[in-house]
Amino acid sequence: MEIATIGFTRTSAESFFGRIAESGVAEVWDVRLKKSSQLAGFAKQGDLKYFLESLCGVSYVEVPELAPEAGLLKAYRAKSICWDDYQDAYLNLIRTRRVEQVLNAPLNGSGIALLCSEDTPGQCHRRLAAEYLQQHWKGVVVRHL
């Protein structure tokens, strides 16, 4: 099974939905903490669900278990903690949540894409989540769209 990751900042709707459509994923898992107050209008929760289903034939799934806690995200954005500390805290959070047991991998092996706002996966929790699930679910390949 493939777990892809994708961000929507600094991209057009055409590019974003094109990458999703070409990826072959069956579901987009929204792992954001805040889903309605985003800079890109097409990525707001209600609109995103509609566009994914209508343009790409892809299901939209909210996955709060993979979202960071508000205080952690706020501390990182305020530069109160560095990336390494954020990474450690986030990985501990999803480990504590036991996401690998709570979440269900798609049964038919179809891929999923983890969605967040960051334009690149390097310093984004969606990459950490994908790599964590890769370590705990068998046969997972991670790809960044």
C-alpha cells in the first residue's frame, strides 16, 4: 500500500487536484488541526471534500488522530520550540494515541494521501505520520506528491 503526502500552500488548484488525480490514491486523509481557515480557498474542509469527489473521484476523510495538538503547533509556529523538539513531541503524541492500531489501513491496498498545508514535506507532520505508519503497517511505501 502507498501512503502519499501532499500540501496545498504555494500551489494552484489545478496543480493540486491534478497531482491527486494522477496519484491513484483512493482517499485523502486530512490531518490538519484547523480545516476551515486556510489561505487556499479550495482547501477549506467543505470545498475540499466536494472537489476531491467531483474532480478526482477520491474520498475525503478527516483523521484528527494524526493532527498535532493546538499547543504544540502554536509553540512551533511561535518558534518557542525547534523542529527537532516538535518532531519528538509529535511522534510521542501519535505513539501515545496508538494511531497504528486505531486507524484502519484501506483493506483493498488502495493508497491514501495525507493532506496538510505545508508546501514541502520536510518539516511537516504529515511526513512524520506517513513514516510512522510505514514503520508499523506492513508493505507501506511513502511518496510525496
